[in-house]
Amino acid sequence: MKATTTAQSGSTASRAPRQEGIIKEAIGLTDVKTLRALARQGIEDGAMTAGYKAKVGTVIRLLNEALATEIVCVLRYKRHYFMASGINSLGVKAEFLQHAIEEQTHADQLAERIVQLGGEPNLSPEGMLSRSHSEYVAGDSLVEMITEDLVAERIAIDSYREMVTYVGTDDPTTRRILEGILAQEEEHAEDLASLLKKLDP
């Protein structure tokens, strides 16, 4: 009886890897031996493995455009923070500063991802505005400042939505970063729209 049990368990053990291989093949996953072999190829590329499906050059270019957009937004928000004045400016200044800090965080995330993809973050001031999707508009009054920031956020929202669609499932890490930034840009737009209604009903 014991011998039969041992034989059956040995047979089950030998079937398990075969079944696992069949299941992986059926759902389109790469078998472990192939994954191990591929991981040793192009090891100097770090996170960039053979399984990366997006056009890396295009993704890096898009991320550098987004990086320029975020830096321009940081500079515009900082100017508005320092230049905002008047009886209603205190709460608005705090909003400008918070947005500037968050846009800087976005810029850092984008720069880090560019490096992970084997590219270089373009932080050169030369051509920054031409790479940026949003404009740098100073604004004279508090209402103008908020309006220009809201316009810039709306531009960023549409830009990030298009980038998310382009990347799709080919680069899930980049997509996750872009979706996180997009969600925060939408929050910024809502904050600014609320401020605008209060100041300019």
C-alpha cells in the first residue's frame, strides 16, 4: 500500500511542472527557464528587459516633454505665490505653494523614470518653453493668476490622458506614474476652479 502511495505521489510530482507549463503557455506567460535565460542577456540595461514592448525612444521624448511642462508649472506657481497680494491672497498663496511642491514631485518622478528607461532627463533651460505643453503666463491680478494656472492644468490633464492611452499596456510602470500625476493634476484643476468661483463669481 505504501509503495503504491509513493508511486502515485511521485507521479503527481512529475505531472505538476508539466501542468504548470501547460497553464502558463495557455495564458501567454513565459516559462521560468526562458525568463532566467533572458534576464542574463543585456544585463547592463538594468530594468529594461527583452519583455519591454513600448517604443522606448518615443516614451522618453514624451516624458521629457512632460518634464518640461512640470518645470514650467513649478516656476509659474512659484511666481504666483510670491506675487499674489491683496485681501484674498493668503489662502490662494498657500494653494499656489502646495501646487508648486507637488509639480516638483511630478518632475522628479518623470526624470527618474527617464533614467530607468536608459534616457537622460532634459533639464536644460534652453528650449524649455518649446518642449513644455503649457505656457508661462505671469498674470497681473489674483484672478488672472488662478485662471492661467487652471488653463495650464487643463492642458496637462489632456496631455497626460493622451500619453496614458499611447503607452497602454506596453509599459505598465510608466503608465502608473502618468496616471498618478494625471489624478493630481485633476485635483489641482478642481481646487483652482473653486478658488476662481469664490473670487470671480
